[in-house]
Amino acid sequence: MMKAMIKTVKSTALSLSVAVVAAGPVMLSMPTDVFAAGGGAALESPRIDTSNKRSLQRGAKAYVNYCMGCHTADYQRYSRLAKDLGLDEQDVVDNLVFTTDKAGEQTKVGSLMFSNMSEDYGRQAFGVVPPNLALTARSRGEDWIYTYLKSFYRDESRGGIGVNNTVYPGAAMPHVLWEQQGWQEPVYEGEGDKKHFVGFKQVTEGTLSTQEYDALITDITAFMSYMADPIKHTRHRIGMFVMLFLLVLTAISYFLKKEYWKDVV
Ligand code: HEC
């Protein structure tokens, strides 16, 4: 009776750890961008490397310069950014903090990355409040953001900002990087129902070449990807330890079971 109970307990423990080890890789390989939303146009996949600190630093710089005038990223703290990107806090204060707090003082390094645009102003100027971008890399996906940033074109029919976007048609955002990219126009093929977008033609040159512009928006996308999941690399590292631990545990459980049962059967 006692033996039978021990047997059940042991074999349950063993099959549990085997199940966990077997299910681990399945869970790890689950796609993270199942909710990524597309906008009709084909999306490009940039080579994002969030372990490349240089790329993240360039992305952070571009982000505070070109995006934070309108967009908030208020889950992210400057001090955390300094630590994760390998920057000195004073460097961050000197080079990346351009906003002020309620008292009109320069924003402190421990605060969140708020923009200084009020919601009312945003609504008046653009019709919508520019969204918080801290988690956009998760909701839209990296490919969407990257392709969105290279798909603005002039569209006189839109009045107002006079700009449209093939990835997000009707977007209320101006082409903030037009000086860098220059202007392009969409090329369509086919007539009527068959009319479809095939690509862009450069109309005026920007200050950056196409490769340089792509590199710039890759860095911005990488930075947004980091913001959406700042502990990704730590999590992966811990995950590896957990898997290793479970493997070792499985081996120990197996030999323990053999040891217990060697005289019985
Ligand atoms: C002049 C203000 C302004 C600036 C500067 C600006 N944006 Fe926007 N952005 C907007 C507005 C307004 C929207 C909302 C568009 C809509 O929903 O129609 C938007 C939307 C977006 C979206 C889509 C978010 C979503 O999930 O719908 C992304 C991504 C984005 N911006 C990225 C950027 C990046 C990256 C930069 C810097 C390179 C930037 N924006 C700079 C005004 C701005």
C-alpha cells in the first residue's frame, strides 16, 4: 500500500516535470505578434536587434528629437533607459531630456517620458490625441511601425496636413521625417478594381540617402521595441536557466525512481 502510494507520487512528479520540459519550447516559440495589425500594404521586416545598445541609443536620440514633441511614452523612465542602454544618467539629462515638469523645471531623470503636449492641444491640432507609444511595438508590431515610417506621401486631397500613408490610410500624423526622407509618391498599376499599389517613386531628395533613412527608422523601431518590452533579454536569460534546471531535475527524478524501484520489480 505504502509502496503503491510512493509509486504514484513519484511517477506523477516525473510525468509533471517531463510535461513541463516538453511544453517549454512550445511556449517559448509562440508568436509574440499575434495581435499585430496590418493596413493593407505589404509590411517590410527590418533587422531589429534590441541587444545592440548602439542602435537603441541612436533610436532613443531620434525618438526624443522627432517623436516626443507629440507622443508620450509614459511607462518608460529616463533613469531606466539610462541603465538599460548603458548611458550615464547625467548624459541622459544633458542630451535626451527636453521636456519640463509642471513647475516648468527640466524633467527629472527619474520621471516617466511624458511629452509636453496637452491632450486638448493634440485633439485641436490633429483631431486625435497622439497615442502613447510605449507599447505600440506590441500592439502594431515592429514591421508595421517600420513600414509606416517609410510610407508617408503627399496627398493634396486630404487638406489639413496634406499627407497620407499607405500602411495607415487617413492617419492624422504629419510626415515628421520628411526632411530626412524627402518626398515620394505612390505608384499604382491596373485600372478600376484591379488598381493596386506597387511601390514608391522618389520625387524630392531628403537629407539622408535611402539606406541612411532606413537605418534611422530601424533604430527608432528598435527603440520602440525595447520600450515595449524592456526586460526581454533578462527574461530570456532566466528562461534558459529555468529550462536547464528542469532538465536536470528530470534526470534526477528519473534516476531516483530507478533507485527506489530497483528491488521491487
Ligand atoms: C506633430 C505631431 C507628431 C509627431 C512629431 C509624431 N507623431 Fe506619430 N502620430 C501623431 C498623431 C496625431 C497620430 C494619430 C494618427 C491617427 O490615429 O490617425 C500618430 C500616430 C502614430 C503611430 C500609430 C500608433 C497607433 O497604434 O495607431 C505611430 C507608430 C507613430 N505615430 C509613430 C511616431 C514616431 C516613431 C514618431 C517620431 C519619428 C512620431 N510618431 C512623431 C502625431 C505625431
